[in-house]
Amino acid sequence: MIEKHGDYTKWSSVWSRCRDVVAGQDAVHAGGEKYLPRLGGQDDTQYAAFVERTRFFNASDRTVAGTAGLSSRKPVMAIPEDIAFEENAHHTDRSLSEYLNFVLKEVLTVGRAGTLVDYPQTGSATTTAAAEAQNLSPRGCFYATENILNWQFGYVGNKYQVVYLMLFDGTRKEGSVTVYEYRELLLEDGVYIQRKMEATSADSDPEQVDEDILPKMNGNFMDFIPFVLHTAGGREDEVGKPPLLDLIDTNLKHYQLKADHLHGLHYVALPTPYILGVDADEAPDTIGPQRIWAIGNESASVGMLEFSGSGLSAVRDELVAIETNMAQLGSRMLAPDTTTQNETATATSIKTMSETSVLACVVKIIS
């Protein structure tokens, strides 16, 4: 079984929660009791209905999309200029701007992602121009944080850098067998080596397939691992809190309170008839314009039970308060514009800078 980094184990449940919330209602509903506790006495059918009638207001996804959009108003440029790389950084006709926008959304969502610059294993090109002419230029390979299983950092030539990585490359089918593919990156005697490994289950030890791969850059072996860990805090060797985690957790609290509110409305929205002073066998069992109630007891009374009180109003007010809190945690776009004519340009500028400081920091790190 693959040994995973301690921080991977520590943060994996947080990453899963962040992904489900940003993914939206279907993923949150599928999480069941993980995100919405079952009420006392509810059987499976009642709980399923309880979940199904609860709408999920996805403030988190709107914030990720909105803040990423703010950073993408201008196309990304490589320095020094490399038009071919800018137009097809991923070798899938995805431009550098599109790729970095995708990376930004990942970092905003889970706080971390990785890019391996994968160099071709064949070919004799020794210059950038020759490599491009032979279609042998390197490509950027994206790795979600869940697929970066283990890592080590150390000093090489007095430079602190990544010296080991274990990556998960996905699965493939061979008949009825599922093969789990891994890639091990390491430095041995100052030379960058790749090892491809496979296992027949997620819990079994992978074994190396083929020989060691020694990628070359400009015809020379490489003395570093060409892998970049994109983070929200700038330290590649540390796994930090996702930038929008507070918003995501508040979004879940809103979902849970919304469930209580809608559950209450479900049971009190329609008036319920009542009859006092009649035997059970005399009480009518239907109601409607073509149904006449003939009650022999002159002292009997009938009426309609209707909900009264401030319980649901208090829940609704709390929902509004949480929505305001989510707007403060996430994005100005989720809140009404409260700017007044008396607000100075300086005050508006300061407010805008404070609201975009986290985004600006993440964008700078990824750049």
C-alpha cells in the first residue's frame, strides 16, 4: 500500500468537503448525513424526503467562479515570450491562460494543486526550436492535490527544493482487472528519475514497470524535479488551509438551517381541520366542498389548526444573517452594493483592496 504523507491524511477529509460544496447540490445531497444530520425518529424514506426538499444555495461555487474571473481579464503571458507555449501549454489545445485559470480555481477550492513539466522520453532535439519542430516540447501535466500522495523536500546544492514525489496517475481497465497507475519522481545522485508503477488494487503495493526514465532537457540530464506545487500560502512544502474554507463551512451551516426551515414549512404550511366533542366513529374522514358534516352533538366544535408564533421567523432571520456572513467571507458579488454617494473614492478603494487581498496573493503566487 502506498505510504501517504502525514499532511495528506490530515487534510484529505477537508479537501473532500470543499469539493462537494463547490460541486453543488447533487454532491451535497449525495453526502447524506455527512452534511445533513438525520432528525430523531426519521426512517430512511422520511430522511430521503427531508434531504430532497432542501435546496442548497451554492455561494461557494459562485465565489470561486467570480474571483477566478476577476483574475482572468487579461491574457497570461510567458516570460520570456513563448507564443507556442502560451497557446498550447497542456498539449490539449488549452492555452496558458485557460490552464492557469483552472489551477487558480483548484487552489481557491482546496488550497493546493501541482504541475509536472513532463519531458519527452524519445527524440534527439537539443534546442527548444528543434523540440518544437519535432513536436517534442515538454507539456504541463496537472495533478489535483488528492493525487499528490507523498512528497519530501530537502537541500540540493544549498537550494531547498522537492526531492521526492509519489503521484497517482489514475486507473485503466485490462479485461476485468482495474490497474492503478503511479509515478514516482526522485533525485538520485543529483539526477532526476521517473519510475512508473502499477498495482491491482488501491490497497496493494505497486511494482515498478519498465526501466527507470531519465528525462533530458536540451540534451542533458536534469538535476531537479520539474514539479511545481501551487499553494495559497506560498510554501510548497506545507499544506495549508484552503482560502475559502470558512465560506464553505458557513455554506454548509446555511444548508442545514435551510433544511430545518423548509422542514418546518412542510408541516405547518397547510391548515389542519379539527373536531371536538364527537366519537371517533362519528367524525368525518374527508373534507371538501361536496362533503357535508352532520354532527349530532350540539356542543361539538370544529375549526382549523394554523401555525402561529415566531419560531420560523427566527430561523428565516438567521438564514439572512448567514447569507450576509457568506458575502463578507467570500465575495462582494454575493452582497447588495452598499456604497453611498457620501463614500469617498479613498474609502471605496480601501474596501476593495481588503476584499481582494487574498485573491491578489494567490494570483501572485501562482503567477
